Amino acid sequence: MDLLAYTIIAGIMYGIFFGLVGLGLNIIFGVMRMINLAHGDFIMLGAFLAFWLFYLFGINPLLVIPIATTVFFLIGFPLYYAFVPRLSKSSDPEMLSFILFFGLSQVIEAVIILAFGNNQRSIPSTVFGTSSFSILGQSFPKAWLATTLVAFAAFIIIYWYFRHTRLGYATRAIMSNREEALISGIDIDRVSAIAFCLGLVFASVAGIFSYFMIGAAYPSMGPDLTTVSFAIIVLGSLGSPLGTVIGGLLYGVAVMFMQTYFSSWANILPYILLIVIMLLKPEGLFGKAARSA
Amino acid sequence: MDLLKVESVEAGYGLIQVLWRTSIIVEENQCVVLLGVNGAGKTTLLRTIIGLVEATKGDIVFDGENITGLKPNVRVSRGIAYMSELAVVPDLTVEENLKLGGYVKNRDDTRRMADKAYEYFPDLKAYRTRKAASLSGGQRKMLGVAKTLMSNPKILVMDEPSSGLSPKFVKKVIEILKLLYEEERPSMLIAEQNVAFLDLAQKIYILDKGKVTFTGSVNALKENDTIRETYFGIMH
């Protein structure tokens, strides 16, 4: 019984974190209708940024969040304007974007290996104190609590952004119907560029806290994380950022159950989920048909 | 004064050319109806005016400025409000659609205009928080009209405001547009295949296979036998 309770509670915390892992990918897909195949690499970049800031200056991962936000906005804008408007003009932007982002993923990985070597890095979870906290009699490291709260806050922020800001409803207008958004006077490129940056920022924040939920970070971790993220957003619903939290929770609880009861199978779970969902309910469990647009 | 001038415009989709040296003029405070059957090129002409379709030849001059190369969102901010056949953004609420209509204006204007829109369309106020997708076809067109008015535009460009509506609602849309025109005198360009809209028109263009085949008033139109047969059938 204790094991079951632990599995469920850990699964929920794990799941909220994985919602954050997928969030950025889903924002970018929702707005640009492109799959950022370098998504996992931006998670890795976030992780490395946090590692070096911690290692060199002892900066707490929580304080890395504003730094990462600034850094990835500065990276995201030029990246968007260098590639995406040109892609959109081609006859098959989706296919080209696959190739482009795949290439970007390879470049990021190679550059990080060149710069820092292909080594594993980690931040000890004791950075949030050595004591643990308990929920329903089950105790967990404090770092889990911090991670879960950060991920939860990310969802609150994105919900608030979408519902209560001018840019937010402009972003939703683009997600709903690009052409109607355009003829309403929205500068699609500017709003998309901001959404792209937000996608990178949320990826990097997931990276900062990845040490406490998935262990060490290493330069080639990106592609696996992209696959997991893709499974999560397909599970929730493609193109609906808030659906990501549902996908994350389902994934998190499923992974915890697998690790607890059938641990040798846990690694192929995302792939199995992906195939099953694609076969049975390609619009996601809670989504409407994402591909109608 | 000429507000919108489309001069010998050619446009189309890839290898398929739709518009052939098409020219129309909308004067200030004038209501122009662009009549044509399905596939005549009405929508393409309107889309070229707002910039969704690129003009391969010719010029579009609006308010004295050549806007041929401008992006759609810039044309909207210059004062062209465009209502597509869809008319609204389906996943946004009624209120958000109105706000979106005023996107190019500042917030205070938007609030004032929204209140005015609710005055014109009291039905919409009751549905403020409902998604536009959940509205009936007629309500959606009403919201579309209200949305285009939100930017306080110099011209309203509407693509088939009657499409998908029952005759009762078509009548209602025409009444609303008439009332609007009498009170505010906006410049309007309405593309339609429904001749009931001719009541609104001060000038009529007939578009056929991408070319303007008739320009003139309602009376001139009714005197033209060929056209009368095509558009009015046996009615006189």
C-alpha cells in the first residue's frame, strides 16, 4: 500500500515536471505548426547553463530562471527571424522545418561537446537543503518540491499570459486560425517570435531542474528528451499548451508505475505510448483535431 | 474622393491566374457591392486588397498611398477592416474577438468601441464569454461585423456576409448594414452573390471570370437585359 501511495504521489510530481518538459514544444507547435526537433537540446542547454552557474558561482537553480529567460529570449529572436520567415515562404514549410531543426539539434550537441566534452554533469539535490518533506506519510527530497512548484508556476504563468494579456489572446488567435489572426491586424512574425522564445525559455527551465527528476545532464541527451516531449504533447493534445499538463501527468504516473513494478520496461514507455495514441486517438486524449488547420 | 483604387490588378494562386487586369474604385462614404457568381474571383479580389494574395501586376492605392507591397496586418492598421467568410476567430470568446478587432488601436479606444458594438448588437453582450465557434451562423456574422467596426476603419471590406445564412438572417444582416451605413456612413466594399444586397449599393461592379463586366448603379443594372437574366432570373 505504501509503495502504491509513493508511486502515485511521485508520479504526480514527476508528471507536473514532465508537463513543463513538453510545454515549450507544444507552444511552438501550436503557434508555428512546426515541431522543434531541437527542443530536447534546448533543455540540455538549460541544464548546462544551470550547471556552470552553480559550479562557478554557486548560483541556486531558482535564480538561474531569470537568467535563462533573458538568455533564451536573446537567442530565440535572432534564431526565429533568421530561419522561420524564410521557411514559411517555401512550398512545404513543415518538412523543411523538420530538416532545419534536426540540423540545429546536431549543431547544438556538437558545439556543447566541443566546448565542455561529452561528460555527465550534475547538481546535487542538496542544493535545496538536506531535509526531506512528506506528503501522506511518504517522504521526498526538497528538490522535488522545488521542481514541482516551479513547473506548476510555469503553467499558471502561461495560462495567465494566454487569457489576460493582449499578446496572449493574439497568440491564441494565431493558434486558432492563422489567417483570421493576420487580417485582424496581428503581426504574426512578432507574436510567433515571442512564442518561439517562450518555448525555448520553458525548455531551458525544464533543463535547469532536470537534475533532480531525471539525473545527470550530458550533451547528447537532447533527442531522447525531444521524443519524450513529443509523446507527452501528443498524449495531452497537440497545439494546446495547457493540455500538456495532462499529458505530462499521464506520462509521469505511467513511468512511475513502470519503474516500480516493471522497471526493465520503463525506457520504452514513451515510444509505446506514442504508437498507441497515434493508432487510437491521433488528436490526443483531450484535444480536438489538431490537424484540421 | 477615391478612397480605394484597384488598378489593373492581376493575381492568382500559383499557375492559376484568377484576376485579369481588374480595376475598381470605392469612394469615401460610398457603399460598393461586388456581384458575381461562385468562382468569379470576388474572394480573390478582396484577398488581394487586404494582402492575403499577392498582386502580380497592377497597383492597390488606399487613401492616397500605394499599399500593393504592404503586409496584411499593416494594411489593417492603415484603416482597412476585412471580414472573411469565416468572419471570426472560432476559439476565442465573443469579447476576445471584439478586442481582436481593435487590436491595432489602443486599449481605451477598444473599450469604448466594444460598448458601442454591444449597443448595436445587444445579442452579443449576452454571449460575451462564449466561444465564437458556439454561436449560430447569423450570430457569427453579426460578431464579424462588430469585430470589423472595432478598429474604427476607413473602409469595411466584407466577403459574402450572407454565406451560410438562412434567408431570415440574410435580411437581418442587410438591415444591420443599412442601419450602420445610415448612421455612420462608412465606406464599404461588399462581395456578394445574393442580389438582395444591391439595395445597399451606390455602385455595383459585376465580376465574371476575373474581369469586371459591368460598372454602374442599381437602375443601370436592372436595365441591362443579359445581366437581369443572369442574376435576377425571371424576376423584374
